[in-house]
Amino acid sequence: MPNASTRPKRGRRTRRQPREDPARNELVSRSLESAQQCLFNQDYGTAFVHYLLVLNLAPMLKDFARESFRFTLFKWADELDSVGRVQDLFNCFEQALELFPADEVILNSMGEHLFRMGFRDEAAGHFHKALKLKPDYPEARENFYRVANWLVERWHFLMLNDHGRNQKYQQAIQKAVERGCNTVLDIGTGTGILGMCAKKAGAAEVFACELSKTMYELACEVVTANGMKGGINILHKKSMDMEVPKDIPHRVSLVVTETVDAGLFGEGIIESLIHAWHHLLLPPQITDDIMSLEPSKTGRVIPAGATVFGMAVESVEIRRHHRLCVSEVGGLSLEAVGQLHSPVSCTADADDSMEPYTTERLSRIPGGYTALTEPFRALDIDFNNVKELEGLSSRETQRLHLPVTKEGNLDALAVWFQLHLDQESSLSTGPKEDTCWEQAIYPIQNPNSVALRPGDQLVVDVSCRDAFLRLCSIAVVRDGHEIRLDPHYSTNPNPTATAAPTPAAAPTPAPTPESELCSALAGLQTHQSPPREVCVLECSEIALLNNRHYHQSFNQALDTLLTGLALAKENSSSVGPANPTTTTTTTGTTTPSPSAATTAAKDPNDDLLYFLDVSEGFSLLPLMAARHSHVKAYSSVEKSQHQDVLRRLAGANGVHERRLEFWLNQANEEDQAVLKRPSREKLWSAIVLDCVETCGLIRQRLMEKASLASCLLEEGGRVFPERIVLYGMLVESDTLLLESAVQGQEPTLGFNIAPFINQFTVPVHVFLDFSTLDCRHLSESVELFVLDLMKASANYTNREVKVRATSSGRVTAVPFWYQIQLDPEVSVSTLSRDSHWKQAAVVLQPSLEVRAGDWVCLAVQLRKSSISMSARIDSEDASAGGSPLSP
Ligand code: 44T
């Protein structure tokens, strides 16, 4: 806002300024001309400078020049970007926004640049502003949806919808404040809810801190809307960066916090509480001193402490995501693969790139789980005892011997905790509780599977390192003998048994004396061979490797295609004469038409079929193709560790090294564009595109890639898959609603929070397990649309599909998945049990009441790879509607 003293000056200046200034006008018109000329000559930098001058001197030209100015800016920004002049790029955008502060297109484009460079918070701010200026601006909306999940994680909705948790925290805070804790700091305030509870309970002073900018801004909005702006002082800070009196005037008597993740310590609660005790909290109350200081003079923390529990579990789902469970797929032996690991490991040698645990909601894990031990107590921690907090990392490793209660494969240790808010009240995050919490999962990474049975004892080490709780299965004690699980465990030099790999989904066979002998031998052998390099693959890459059906299907489709093409080549070369018009350039590039090239008999490479796999991540498909005679396969696997594995597998499967190449190596060396085949200009026989992301969404720019790919195919060549069919189903699912927005009309604990956080609602949910989603099916599955990758002219689809409701209910969501059609005969479904893909769902806003027999009209839109849907009851005669199809 300009202040009062500047206004008249501006006015005077404008008044003094003659309306018509010929010199100025001359400059404006010359600069405008130069700008247009430079634009025409594609000299965008100079054009941009001229436009800046013009529009600063003659703001009335803004409307006239807006389009060309934007165009110039975007072109110039692309150029700056391509040469890495990031600072200059953002300076240009800032200058542009000074001229056009409310231009949603410029805001959105700046957001896109920010996002690509990793400034997610700032990017989101720009998309948000663009959307506020123009709510029906689809590009900004898509971009906003893309970042909203990062900015405001979905668990915020779950936690705010968890009434039990909210009430327990509120009661504990109210009690503490009523007992005299009148100065409060809320660490990691999120939406501001706990701070507001303290204020409402009557605390004299309330401070709050939040490290995420988006959440901080949200908390400020929420607190203001609840009339507490002056009552709660919110800081955009990490608690560890706060000091007295710089940030808060004095130490506080109560810290409230819920900075805990599924593994309890993952949000850094230990470090932040140690810091708080040293710098932000009043001294603790000495509990055994009856005459101790009054609560307003001492400090305490809510939650007061926690107890961590663990349990050994069998789960096929965990196993197939963390261990290789197959020795052969798609005709390839994987024996030579070496040791594979998922990035989740808490063994002694795990480096910093490893996560110690992953998370799962065990109650919803596909295939279920079996508890192999009773829950055991792994750790107790008192948050009001700073010495205990400080001693945690140096605590001695605790070795537990856990009786095995049920027969099964040891796949993971699952961990949860009880959060003691105060002496009377606690929250549990256990797998049997009806809460929003997930459990921490410590998968067993042992390459061999471990069959446990009642009577065994599982030896588990519990320790704390780098402020993470670490649980490690060390050994199994059976009949007085120790069977080692951790290859690095060295106290027992005489390993006795590890079993051979078992298939992912097969039930664990009961161990027989023979099998035990075999495993003992296998164990000995593993022990004696030199340690091989461990290759780390993403969990979804491991699940893909374990997917037999996927590889079998590709094998079959590849077989059909490559055999057919080879035969066709053989025929044409035996019939047709050598083509005399073939020319070879000095660089060795042959430049005839593809058909002519195939008949240039001299070069043995002419008979080759070229296969390109541009899948994201690790893929065995090029190896499978290269096993065919006359095929040269290109893999786009980038990491050298992964390339080594492929080379090793090639060797072991009889694929000559010349038959497998790494495409990006080639592309870098020869500076070629991706998808253009190197060295020769003959065309590809097959190109594999990765269509669906693990999260369940169509990959971005898929259709652009597909249309490019189909132009690069030789006659008879193929893009894999040739098409994908999207299926969906009408469901009623409260769970999906609880994850997508704060539900209900009731204020949360009496506070007005929902409208603010619900701005971050995103209609598409990803990483869903449809097989275990708590929902009622209200229709059969129905085909929603087909993407033809061989005729990829359009990159969007708009369709209305009629679906018949099979039961009455409230349609809250439409989960969707894909049938990936490799050729007319062979397909894979992203919904299958052994798929590495998850599903996604559109949550309908608002939801739709249906009666059994109603026809529902689903408007499905695919724009630039993002799917949106809306539903209404179809009042017309719907007999011609889409017929239900099975996946
Ligand atoms: N997720 C639970 C973890 N913060 C909750 O920025 C349970 C996950 C979960 N601010 C499914 C279900 C559930 N100083 O906004 C965050 C974070 C902030 C801090 C300032 C600090 N030292 C910190 C540390 C964290 O605190 C907020 C809450 S963290 C809670 C994590 C529903 N999946």
C-alpha cells in the first residue's frame, strides 16, 4: 500500500508530466518496433529488453502488447534455462510480474520453472495465486494439484478427521493449562490446532512454530479466522532455530507437539525436545519433590512420553517389494543377479541413502499379514527427562529373544507406539486400533527366506542411531542352535540354516529334514563366497522383477513380433536384389529408405532388428528381446550399478555383449536426441514405453512420446503397449473422503479449520490399494476410455460413459486402473495381485446418491495425461450406455 505521503507526490508528478511528450513517444514507438523486429528474428533477449522499456514508459500499451510480451518472456526464459542462467531467468519473471502482477499465465509459467528447479513451496504459491485470479484456468489447476500433495500432506486431513485423537490432545492440553501451565509453545503447529486449544483453555501466552512455509501460512490464516491473531504468535521456523528472547520473550511452561511419524522419531522429536529443554522450556518439575515449583515456573511436554512396540510378521506384499523372490522370469535366469536390496534397510552397513523403515497400514495390506510373535515392548522414552533423551543415541543395543508363536515366513518387523499424552491419557498407533496411523515396517533384506515356527526364538537388536529407532533381526534360535539372519553378525562363526528362496505368493512349505540340510548348505555356501556388490533397486522395481506374469506376457508379445519381423526380413532379403542405390556416408551412415537398407546384404547389421526400451527405472525387457537372434536391444537404464546387473545377467543368459547397449550412454556420446536410433537411420522394430506410473496415473507426456515413437518404427514394427484401456468403478468409500478433505459441517474441536485446509483438496488419489480399500462397490467395472498408442494423434480424450448402479448408495469415488494391451492377444492389468502398480481414484465433489438400477453418466476427461471425472444421474433412456466389462 502506498502511504499517504507518497500519494500526492505521485499525483503532482503525473500532473506535471505533459500528456504528450514527443521525444518519449518517439522512443516508445522505436523500441516497440525494435521489440517486434527482434521477436521476428528470434532474438528474444533483446526483444524482452525492448518490451520492458516500452511498457515501463507507456503502461497504456500493456493490453495491446501483453500477448507478444508473454511470448517473448517465455521464449527468452527457455533460452536462459537451457544455458543454466537460472538467476537471470527469475529476474526476468520478476520484472514481468512487476508490469503484470495479476497475469495468471505469467504466474503459472514462473511456478512451472520454480517447480522444475525444486522450489516447490514457491511454485505452489504461484499456482495458487494464478488460480485465485482465474479459478477456471486448467493449466494452473493441474499444476496446483500436482504440488498440493507435496505441500500439505494427505495425513493432515486424516489427523484432523480423527476425532478421538483431537479430543485426547485437547483434554490433555486443557488440563495442563488449568493446572497452571500458562505459557505454551506448539512445535510443528501444522494448521495451528494445538496452539488454539491452549489459547482456548486460557493460556496467557501461546507461541507456535512451523517449518513448512505453506503450513505456516495456513496456520496464520486459520488462527486469524478464529479470532486469535493477537493471541498466538506463529513463527515460520524450525524449533531448533528458535532462541529466547529473540523469537519468544521467555521460556515456556508447556511444549505441545505431535511431531512424530509412524516410527516415532522420524520427524526429529528427540532433537527438538533436547533443544527445547535446553533453550525454550522452563526447568522440569522434580517429580519426587512434593514441594516442587508451581506449574507456571516449571516446564513440561505433551506428550509426556511413549512406548514403542514391535512384532514379527509374515506378509507377501512386503516380501515381494523388498526381496527378489523368483529365480527366473520371462525365460531369463536371475541366478547371476547378485544381491538386490530395497532402499529400506537398517542393518549395520546401511548408508545414509537408506531409509531405516517404510510404512504400511497393516490392517489394509493386500494379502493380509500374519503375526509371528506377540507384540513386544521395544523401548520406553520419557519426553520430560532430558538426560534420557540425550542418552538415547548412546544407549546400549538391547538384545531381545522373542518366542515365535506362529509358523510363517519372517518378512518384517512391524513397529508402532503408544503416545502417553499425560499420566491418564494415551493414543496408540497399533495395527489393531481404529486410527489413521500407519505402522513402521523394517523389512527383512536377507536374500534367503526365513521360515519360523513355534518354539523358535527370534533374536532382535533394538538400538537408536542418528535419532532413528533401529530394529534388526539377528538370528533364530532353534533347538538350542542359532541360525544367523544378518550376514554381518559375527559372534557365531558356524551358521546352521537359511532356506532357499521361496516364490512370492506360495505358502511357506513346512521345513523337512532334507530341506533344512539343503538350506544349511546354502547358508554355508553364501557365507563362504566373497561378498558380492549389493545393488539397490526401488521397492516397485523389485516388485516388478518378481512379477512373473508381466514378464511372461512381454516375452510372448515380443516373441510374436520379433519372430514375425525376422521371418519377413529373411524372405525379403532372399527374394530382393541388393539395392544399388544404397550410399554410405563417410561417417558410416547408410541413408536409403528402410526397405532398401534391409536388402543391402553386405552389412550383417542390416539383418538386425532394433529394440528400444524407454521404461523408467530398471527393466529386463531389453535382455528378453536380446535373447532373440538378430535383435539388438537398447536399454535406457541409467545407473551404472543397474547396467552392471544387466550385463551380468546378459552374460549368464548367453546374450552377447554386442547385443545389449545402453541408450543414454550412446545418446550422451553422440549427442543424439532420445528416441532417435544411433548410428544408422533405419527404424526401430519395437519401442517399449512406460505408460503408467507406480502411483496409478498415466505418465506425463505419454501420448507425445507415443506419437514420436510410432513415427520411428519400421514397417511392421510396434510400440509396446499398443493401447491402454482405462477401467473404473463407482464406489462408496468413507476412507477416501477422510483422506481427501476435512469432513462434515461441524467445526474441528470448535475451530474453523476445514475451509482453509480444504483448499488443498486434490480430487485424484494415488498409491491406492483397491483390493483392500474399505468401500462398497456400487457398479460393475466399466471401460472409461482407450488410448491407442499406435495412432497417437490426439493427446486428450473427452468422453461420457454410462454406468449402471448395481446397489443403492452414495458414489464418493471412482477408483481406476489399466489394461495394458501389448498386442491383440496379450495384456497385463495394473490391478493384478502381483502388479507393481498401485491404483488411483477420482474423489467426486460432491458425491452422488444413487439407487440400484440408476444410470450414472460419468464425464471423463484426459488432458495432458491427467484424468478428471464428474458424475450425474442420467435421466434419459440409458439403454445404449457403456456395457460393463471385466478388467
Ligand atoms: N504423519 C503421520 C506424521 N515440524 C505426522 O512441518 C498419521 C502419516 C501419518 N516444525 C499416514 C497417517 C499418519 N519445528 O507440518 C509438520 C512439520 C512440522 C516442525 C517446526 C520442528 N522441529 C518441526 C518438526 C516437524 O510439524 C508438523 C507436524 S509433523 C507430524 C508428522 C496421521 N501417514
